[in-house]
Amino acid sequence: MMNPTARNLLVWLHALTSFAWMSQALALFALSVYSVTTGDRTGFEMAELLDSQVLLHLANASIFTGLMLSATTRWGYFQYWWVLSKFVISMSQVYAAIFLLGPRLKELAEGTRDADSFLLVGTLLMVSAIAFQGWLSIAKPWKRTPWTGKLIKPPAAPAWVICYVLLVPLLDYLLATFVFGHPAPLFFIVTAIFYPLWRARTIRRTAGAQPAT
């Protein structure tokens, strides 16, 4: 299993980025309320800046560290309802932010859209979803999913993998800031895809090597 120190570092980074993501969502809500109630577009402009330069990076880091905690521990992705629920909520938040909240906020900041309550509701839902995910992580409710097979001890992640995982949020931030000019979670996507594949392959080989009983 993962070294306890490495796991604690990953848990710390996940908790830190999740709380920061939630605080930025609250900031978006407060700034949006200001612009909606006063008619001053400055609140939307500041909210759009926070969203594109801060919140998106924190959201990516929070989701990535959560996925890697699942991938590098016994929880897995689809073995427990509470983990699967967090996965679905996180993916839903990402797509809602990319295709619904982000474009609308940009139009409000540029003055090409009239203010309405959609952004206020959306940011409150984001805050509520993050808070609910925090409760899921602590309570770990519900039983295992029905398609969970025999639980096998997952392979221990090499030390260099843990160091790399802890650096991924920083690498993606630097890539977005100095190369692409916009959020581009390249290291996140590559790692989140290939590590679980390696884990699944290793588990199958381990199961196949076990003597029949």
C-alpha cells in the first residue's frame, strides 16, 4: 500500500485545494450578488478573473488529487458508492463550469449579456456540491457497488510516482500560465488515464498468479 507519509501529503493537498475551490466559489457568488444588486459590472469582471485565473486551477487540482487518492489506495474508482458519487459530482461540476458558468460569466463581464439569477444559483450549487463531497469523504456512507468483485490489495505506488502526483497541479498551472495562456490540465489527464490502467493490469496479473482455492 501507499506509504502513510505520502498518503497524508496527498490527502492534505486534496483537502487544501478543495477548501480553496469552495472559497473561490463563494467569492464568485459574493461578487455576482454585488453586480446583480448594484448594476456595476465590476463584480462580474473580478469574478471572471478569479474564475479563469484561480478557481479553475484549484478545481483541477482538487479533482486530480481525489482521483489519484482513489487510484493509489484500496478505494478504487467504482468499488464504493461514496467514491463513485464523488466522481460523478466532480465530473458534472467540471462540465457545468466549462460549458455553462464560464461562458455566461465571460459575457456578463464583457457586458454582452443581461444579469440574471442563473450565475447566483450555479455558484451556490457549486459550493453545496463541494460541501457534500466533503461530507462523503468523512462519513463514507453506503455499501459497496454491486459490480465490485473480489477485493484485491492494490499495488503500492512507487515513491517517484507519489512525488510526481504531488507536482502535477503545479506543472499544469505552469503549463497553462506560460505555454497555453489558459487552463490546460495536460498532466492531469495523462496521469489520470494511464495510472489506473497500470493499476488494473497489475491487479489482474496479481490475481492470475494467486493459487486457486
